[in-house]
Amino acid sequence: MTETQSGTTASPVERVIRARREAGTGALIGYLPVGFPDLETSVDAAVALAENGVDVIELGLPYSDPVMDGPVIQAATQQALAQGFRLRDGFEAVRRITSRVDAPVVLMTYWNPVVQYGVDRFADDLAAAGGAGLITPDLIPDEAGEWIAASNRTGLDRIFLAAPSSTATRLQQAVSTSRGFVYAVSTMGITGARSDVDNAARGLVERLREAGSESACVGLGISTAEQVREVLAYADGAIVGSALVSALANGGVDEVARTARALSDGTRVS
Amino acid sequence: MALRTQTGPYFGEYGGRYVPESLIAALDELAAEYESARDDPAFQAELAELHRTYTGRPSIITEVPRFAEHAGGARVILKREDLNHTGSHKINNVLGQALVAKRLGKTRLIAETGAGQHGVATATAAALFGMSCVVYMGEVDTERQALNVARMRLLGAEVIPVKTGSRTLKDAINDALRDWVANVDTTHYLLGTVAGPHPFPVMVRDFHKIIGEEARQQVLDLTGALPTAVTACVGGGSNAMGIFHAFLDDPDVQLFGYEAAGEGADTPRHAATITKGRPGVLHGARSYMLQDEDGQTVESHSISAGLDYPGVGPEHAWLSDIGRASYLPVTDAAAMDALRLLSRTEGIIPAIESAHALAGTLELGRKLGPDSVILVNLSGRGDKDMETAGRYFDLIDAEAEQV
Ligand SMILES: Cc1ncc(COP(=O)(O)O)c(C=O)c1O
């Protein structure tokens, strides 16, 4: 195992991101929800991401009240729920994906499903399925005591959010409590493709660096290879969601593969 | 320890701030501004003057002996929040928060609404203070409370029907939160009940506690003693917290919150959150909520749009756990019977929400007996509910619908 500068063992996500940085580019992180349009296809689509240049898979667990999500992801996750999505399908999807590709898989989940499943049980089952960690959009480090303990015990990554409005103290807290990467919210808003990614993102990543971050990935609004390249000029990773979900909704797994390949163009040194 | 001194962010194991990081700065700013306003005599004086000259406070109490004959002979006293400007208790909180928003330099108010009463109150404050206003309302509710949609529009607010999820109050809150995340620089989210992330539960309670403070003294003046029991309906729980608060440290005064049991608390169609739910995280706070095994929120049901919510404020969750207040279910049918009974015996048409408290009180009075005195929070008037009541009791002539 390799060592990070802080001296602790690097997680799989950290290793991938570092390798991409050392290659002179940055990581591409792709989001898709479990169970959309059905479990089988969502697994195939996630595999297609990894096979077409996506470095880290972010798998979303559908939730009834997704306050951080825009219309595209809401529609997809609502359909998955209407078709009977269960949390156990999430672990099943992680198991199937990690058996087929090497890219690390992190789950993106709102907090209540984890609470109801049991934080420790959730961590154990995710680790057993081969998952790498959790992105928690509505859990701030201040409320995360139980999850920090469970992730320390299981070695899972815990990815907290940082926002342009976060104070220096809060950015420091996000950096010191996160493992894997810090999710830098590019703009004050929710998920969804935007024509220009706020230059708030650049400022935020700079401030995260000052707070000691070695691994800051930018998400919200990124939908083109051009935007990926722009973001990777200053950040360690670019996170794409709605554009991939739209591709899956409109053109199935093939279209996801094409979109991922096109986006990954933005990660090549030009 | 005094129960009245709770200031959040936690009430026992409930409350907190389970929201995206993007909102934390706004919540911090709001909490700080609220605390400075709370301790500022000029702010309190401005709010008190508005209540005197605009809301119509203090609201009166009315003893209702003909209604009380059906409540085991207990004395029943109504706190008349229905007489406030805009027709419910909601205006107490709205004026307070709108003044805080003004201190913060915000120019745009957004709100969620179920019955439309909170939306109407927010649109009213926006008109009064010259702010712009957007109200999110579940599409289902825009249909059953069409009159209030028209009122909000007349007041200059934009009403956005929410078409996602169950298309009711919980989804309206989701959309309001999404709007707030994106527009937090200019916008204050004027949350309408004692739920949500800190500081909302404590701030909204503080703006409503005037209900109980007035009523406690009014009942003392009328009867020479504190009431035996205080009752209120519970949706998110703001009118109930408002009337309970002054009595929390009067251990002899029993507190009862009535939740909407819809077609029955043992059917799948109800909104009895504390009675049937279990603790979880919804809309930024830990509290009781209706959910399935996986923690997905379950859709609630009530004939009353204002009680049709699968969550409840964290202070109520705590008061229930420590046994200070009791929360009991009241069905659609019982509430509608009580609505008609108060109308016919006292000439007061209550909101369907408030009718849940009346129905609970009828049963409670029979239990507590004729020596008891029950103070009921009559949280709103029934004008907005005439369409629903008309259909329920078959009061509208078919030919009369086309004028
Ligand atoms: C008249 C009236 N009473 C009660 C409620 C329920 O809200 P809360 O439980 O916050 O008082 C509403 C909500 O719309 C209402 O309009």
C-alpha cells in the first residue's frame, strides 16, 4: 500500500486520483443511479462508464426526498423507486460492478436510508460488497459522529461537501474529516447540466488547497469534455451526473458509453 | 430543568442540521440574526406593534358552553387564532421571520404551503414589506385549496405547483429547499412550521409562543386557575408548540396534540406521525416520521391539507418521548363531525386542521369530566375549506355551481 503525505494508508479512490494527477491530468468521476431504468441496465451502464474512461463510479441510491438533485436525476430516481428499488439492490449493484471492473465504486446517498439500515450494518455490507465509501449530500461533518466511527472501523471513504459559501473553518473541517476526496460544489445550486460552470469553483478549490486538501473534485453542472478540461486545470477530479443520466434515459447503455468516452477526452493532456 | 428554556439545535436526540453544506452559511447567518433580533428591544417593539395594528392581537378567548355539552360537560375555551388577519396562527411566525429577513437585507421570500394558509400569510407579509414572493405548493393541494391559490396571486405572489413525488406539502418543502440553495444571497426561506434544520424549530416556536402566553393569562383571568388541559392539532406542530410553550413548566396542565389519522391510524392512509412513525431524518432535522423499512418517506393522507405531512417538529418528538405531551390520532370523519358541531352549536366555522383539535377535545372532556377546563387552540377559520366541506356534507346544489 502506498502512503499519503499525511502518513496514513491511501484508499483506492485516493490512489486512483493521485495516479491521474501524477499523469498530468485529473480524474473523471461519473454518477448514475441504481435501478434506473432497471437494476440490470444500471449495472451495465456503470460498467460501461469504467470501460470508457471514467476513473471512479459514483452510484446513487434513489431516495424519496432528494433535495440536492435537479429534475433529470429526480425523474430517474423516482422511476427507480416506483419500480420497487430496495436498499439491498444498492449493495447488489456494487457487488456486480466491482466483480466486472476495477474502478472504485462510491455510493451517493441521502442520510436517512443509512440511519434506518443501521450505520454500522450499512458500512459492513458496503465494505463486504466491495464498495469504496460514501458521498453524503445532506450529512455535514458536525452531525456525522456515528459515520466517522463506522468508516474508520471499516476503512471506507467518507466524502463530505464543500460549498462556495463555506467559511475557512468549515473548509478545514471538510478537508480533515473527508477521506477519498472532498466534493467541491461548483455553484450554489443543485445537480443539473449548466452551460458554464461557475468560476466560484476555481476559487473554492483554491481555498480547499489552502485548507490542506490534496484531493478536491468539482461537481454540479459539468456536462461536456470542454468543461471537464477546464475544471481539471485546477482540480483533481471532475464529477459528471445529469449528462450521463440523460444519455442513459435517451439512448441506453450505448449512449452512456459514447458520452463517457467523449467526456474522458477532457482528461487527456492536450 | 425548565422545559421552556430549550433553544436547540437539539431537543434530546432530535433536531440538528441535516442539510447540504451549501445551506450552512445561510443557516448560521439566520441563527445569528435571529438571536440578535430576539434580544433587541427595538425588534420586539416593532413586532408587537405590527401584531397590535395589523394581526389584530391579542386574539380573544371564547368559552363555548353549547359545544362543551358534547364534551362530557367540561368547560371548553377556544383561543381564537382564527380571528387573526389572514385567518390563522400562521401570520405570527410570518411577520416575525419577514422582519428578520429585512434585517438580513433579503428582498425575496419563498415558502412552502399545504393548506395555503402559510402561503397566504407569507404573500401578505411580502406585500406589506415590498418583497417579492414565490410559494411552492403541491399540485394536489393547489386543487383542494384553490381559493387560497387565488388569494396568494391576488397578493402578488407567484404560486408554483409542485409536480414531483406525492405532489403535497413534503414535496413543496423539497422544492423550496432547492430554490433556497440556488438563491440564498437574495432569498429568505420562510419555513412555515416548527420543523426543518436549526434555527427554524426554535425560531418558529418563539414567534408563536405569544399564543400560549396570552391564553394562559386570559384563562387565569376568566377562571382564576390554569386549565386542566391544553389541546391543539399537529401538522408540523407550530400552533401546538405556540400554545403549549407557556404551559411546559406547569406540571399540572396536561398537553394533548392531535395528529391527523385520515381514514384511520391503522390503515395505510393517515398522517399520524408520532403515533405511527419512528425516528429518522427528514427535511433537515431528526424527528419522528412516516417511513418504510428502507427509510423512504411514506406518503401521508389527511382530508386536511395543513396536516397532510409525514414529519413533525423535533421539539414535539422530544416532548412525546419524555412524556410531557401526549399525541393522539383523530380521523377525517371525527374531525369533520367536530367541524359541523362547532358550526351548529356556536356559530364558529373552524379550519379542518383545527377541527382535529376539537374532535380530540370532545373525547378528552368526556374522560376528564365536568370539573375540568380545556383550552383549545382554534388555529384557523374554515373559509378556505368550504369547497371540501361542501362536498363532504353535500351542501352545494348541483345547479348552483354555474352562476
Ligand atoms: C389553520 C391551520 N392549523 C394548523 C395547521 C398545521 O400546521 P402546524 O401544525 O404547524 O400548526 C395549518 C397548516 O397549514 C393551518 O392552516
